[in-house]
Amino acid sequence: MDNIVLKKLALYLNKDIPNYRQADVIKISKMTNDKEAINLLLDSFLDTSYDFKKCLIEENEKDYNTQYLSMFNKTIKYKNWCFKYLKYEPFELFVRDDFIVLNDEIIPQIGYFKKPFKYLTLFQNDKEWMSLKPNEINTMKEDINDSFGNVLVAGLGMGYFSYMISLKDNVKSITIVEKDKDIINLFNKVILNNFEYKSKIKIINDDFLNYVENNNLDYDYCYIDIYRDVSDGLNIYKKLLFLRDKYKKMETRFWIEKSMKYYL
């Protein structure tokens, strides 16, 4: 996919270009199939002739029934924070994982559900602060699986990454560096008590860049997720790459690193 098509697709997914209707997909798919119907509609909406079918993945809700979500079977409110569920409509497209590089071509991974799909969202002062969408779950999966030993985590977020690695027998301790006192307080009051292995968790209130510059790191594994997307992550990524050279025995991972490398 070239940059022009990629930019048009990004605008479409960000709702800067109006979405097609569910009824359009259903009507066209009767003459062909779901993926071909979506492909035809995208080409029409974006004025391209790209084969989007190789990007499209029909999602299964069961793949996202993560154990973490059992903590949030109802709306939870705490001070100016609120956990509740939003949803994807049938055939609504979303970025579901990091880029795939195939024969030197960048292929975005775009998902859709055939039925409404609910995802957990955290609001602060009635504004969306963070969501646990399929994208977040998929882009963390490999780093969760590979984590081991004494783990350093940059960024607390909704606590999903830390919760999932805390379940692993080969993860001994988890040190989380988070600069936002409010999110630390929310985590301690609402989320941490639901951790089966909360004794593994230690939280340090500090800016991660400041923390690594002023401490000698003694960890086996480091996971960095202190940015919202590539646009604000590239600068942080470049600043922290030195960790791999300085701490060769520490496995250092960055969230959505494949996408960052592409844009670099």
C-alpha cells in the first residue's frame, strides 16, 4: 500500500471521511461476499483501485474475551473517572493490529465484526481517556507472551498489560513507572485489588525518561507504552532506543514498534 492510499484509509478510519452504511455491505455481499463488498465500497469512498481484501480480517468476539474484562462486568465510577463499554457497529472498520510487511509492501491489518462488539473504555470528566479495543489487545499479545523475570513497565494505562503478565509463572515482579498521580490512585483504588497476584506489582510515580536517566536498571524485560500512537511516539521511541545498547541483558520492547520503524 502506498502512502497516498494509506493516508486516505487513515482519514476514513478516523471518521474524517463518512463511513459506509451496514446496509450497503449487506446488500452488495448478497451478490458476492463480505470482503469483496467492503473492498468495493472502500474503493468507491476513497477513490482508489487498491485490493483491500488482503487487509481485511473478520473478527471473532471470543478471541477478545480476556480474563482482565471479568473485573468490569458493569459500569464502574470513581471520582471523575468512569469505566463503561462502547461498541463497534457491524462491519465498522478499525485498525486491529500492527502493520504486516510482505514482499516489501506495508499492509495495514483492518478488522470488522459482523455483530455489534463491546469494548471497555475509560472516561475522565466524560471524555474518553483510553480504550481496550482489539488493536490494544493484539498489539500487546506478543510482548505479553515474551515477558519474563523482573519486568519494568513504562506507563500504567488501564493496567491491562501488567495484569496479563502478572498471571505468568515466569514473571517474578512488575515495576510500573507512571507520572500521572490520578491514574495511579484510580488503579490502586479500583483495579489492583482484583489482581490475583498483586504482590508482584510495584508502582513508581515518575516520568519514565527521568527514571531511566537517573537510575541503574536491573530488570530482565522492559515494555514501553507511554504514547497514544505513532505521531507522538516517534520522538519518545528515538530517545529511548539507547536502552538496548546500554542494557544488553534487558529485553526492551516498544508498543507498535513495526509501525514506528515504518514511519521512521
